[in-house]
Amino acid sequence: MNYIATLRDQLQDMGNGLVEALPSFAIALIIMFVTWIVARFAVKISDAIVGRTEIRASLKNLIDTLVRLGIWLVGLFIAAVVVIPSLTPASLLAGLGIGAVAIGFAFQDIFENFLAGVLIMLREKMRIGDIIECEGITGKVEHITLRETHVRKLSGELTVVPNSILFKNPVEIFTDEDQRRHEVVVGVSYDTNLDHAADVIRRAVEDVEDVLASKGVDIFAQEFNSSSVDFLVRWWSGSTPRSGWESKDKVVRAVKAALDDAGIEIPFPYVTHTFKETVPVSQLGDSGKPTP
């Protein structure tokens, strides 16, 4: 019976303590609500200030996140002090120091992606809108957060990539510059005058509208192939994948037309059959019967 009475007294004390703490919880909730309002207005003010500069969109997102995070940390600390009056900055830091090790091991991947996201936003390369390729993923960067990056594939699908992958692996940025070099292989027959063929190909490529002829057109005799001598044709055009596809389409069409007009053959593969034994050859006579 003494145990039951003791348990009843403890429950009663806990209930009384909860009732006494209700005003503190109410004040803490009000503080959290005010913190939410202040954070929203602070982000808008930050956007208004940063919007006047030419800062990158990814860095702008980082500033907004840091402003929001700083205000919420202050609001949470004030609310915690209201609920727990004995809480001090020193005791809070001590508690965070003890729990940081356990939290770090438990959420290692999350913190890794978080730090990678901060570093990605700080570096100048890989802006929002760039076309990138990393670990077999090719697409347009649509959004960068502190944990992940949204990459829209060229076929339309959205890929959510952890920031640690983009930070630890090589990233190829196709649109870092407005132009980049494209190439195609053109084969001509072995009886062709190579200097004449190269001149015909060069003039055809330089006349294509999308080709930046001012940056030069390269025509290299590359190799002796099975049925042709191959030229490597290189030119400069727009850096986006679509610009590359469009310019290659026009270049291939122009080169084919120019070679046809010049009477230069683009050969098909030739196949030579060799027989170990003599093969009898016969022809059909007027009667339709084979004659030797």
C-alpha cells in the first residue's frame, strides 16, 4: 500500500508540475510563432538586399538558409530558457558537445551532404541552369539545397542527387562557356585526292550558319579504315546539348551535299570473299539451261 501511495503522490506532483508549466509552454509556443514570422521577414529582407547584387542563385539560397537557421536557433534557445529557467548558454553548449559525437555518428551521411552542399554553393562553378554530367547522370541543374541537388535529365526525368556525390566525384559542366567544340568523322574513298576532299569539307562546314567559323574549323586525316580514309572534322558551336545536335545535323547534311557535288564518294564497307577451292561458273543459255 505504501508503494501505491508513493506512486500516487509522484503522479500528483508531476500533474501539478505540468499545470504550473503550462504558462511557460504557452509562452514558448508564442515565441516559436514570433520566430517563424521574424524568419520569414528576415529572408524577404535578405532577398531584397541580395537581389540588388549579381550574386549566384546557389549562393543566394545559402544566405537565405543561414539567415533562417540563425533566427530559428535563437528562437529555440529563448523558448528553451522560458520552459527550463535553469538552462544557460554554458550548459547548453556542454550538452551539445556531449551529444554532438553521438549525433555525428548517427547522421554521418546527412552531415556529409550538408557540408558538401555548403561548399558547392560557395564555389563559383556549377550554377543553377548549367548542363552537367556526373556518375552517368546528365541533365540541367534546377535547384541546389543544403543536402541534395535536383538535376533534370534531358529526357525530362528529375534526379535527386546527394551533394556528396557531386562534391567527391568529377563533374563535367557542358555550359561553363557559351561555346564548345563538336566533332564528327567523315570517310572518303581511297582513290580520292585528300587535299581536295579536305578543302571541300572545310568550305562546307564554314558555310553552316551555326558554326563559329571565326574560331576555326579543323580537318584532320585520322586513319586508314577498312573501306575509307577517315577525316576528323571539328568545329565550334553552342555549348548546350541541343545546340550541339542541331549544329552536327547541319554539318553532316552540308558535308554530304558538298561531297556529292564534288563527285567524292563516301564508300560503303567493301567485302571480299575468298574460296579455298575453284568455284564453277556457268551462265544460262537461250533455252534457259545452264551452259559451261
